[in-house]
Amino acid sequence: MTTKLSAADIAEIGQTLALFSHVCDNRQDDALGLVFTEDVAFEFARSGRTLHGLGEVREFLRAVPPDAPNHQTQDTAVLVGEDGTVRALSRYLAILVDGSVTNGDYEDVLVRLDEGWRIRSRRSVHRYPREAGEQASPRGEAWLPSLERLPSLLA
């Protein structure tokens, strides 16, 4: 059974995902709670590093140099699992200080709190450029778009 989401849910999820770039790239660590749950797990698939909890994300953000890439989140597909898990699969572009671009995917699991939709887990999967011989990171079945995983919108 697919969970039904309203058009407002989809819009609020999009707003949460967009806020990530604004909050992080502008170093607004006091606004991280608008994006993530307190118990967020944020994995960087390429390095295997995972940040656990809003405190670790805040510490990571404070250590990011001022010339770090700027992020653009786009092409989001919201998926809902049989168990009701709400996922967002998005592409990102990261613009480096020299104007070059890297890209990848965000695999987010979101939850609806009283305050609105928040990211409970994020997996950042780098796509390009790749090092020689580097393989793409595999994606699990739950992340593959299908008719069954697209949310039914409430009228």
C-alpha cells in the first residue's frame, strides 16, 4: 500500500531539500534543525564517513572552509515504500571556487514532524568526476523509481 501525500507534503519536502543548500552554503548552523532531525545520519558514500546527529553535522559545517563548493539540489523524485517510508532521490551540482562542477545524488529518508518535513538520513553519492577505475556507488531497490513507489496525491 502506497502512502498518500498531499501536494502540500510534496511542496514542503521540496522546501526542506532546498533549504539544505541555503543553510549549509551560508553556514547558518543555527538553522540546521529546519533541514534535519536531531538524530540524522549523514553518509558520504565516497569516503564512507557518516555524521551521526545534528551536533556532528553542525561541527562538520563549522569546519568547512569558506571556499567550499556551493550546492544546487534539483530533479527530485519523491518515492514512498510499501512500509510508508518517504524517500527523496535528488541530483546535486556542486560548483567549486574555480567554476568547475561536480555532481551526484542525494538519497534522503524524510519524516514528518510537528514542525514539518525533515531529513532523517542522507546519503551523498558522488557521480562525476571519478578517479580512474572508480565505480559508481550501488543503489538499493527501494531507491529505484517505479509506479508503485510514486506517491498518490490526495485531492
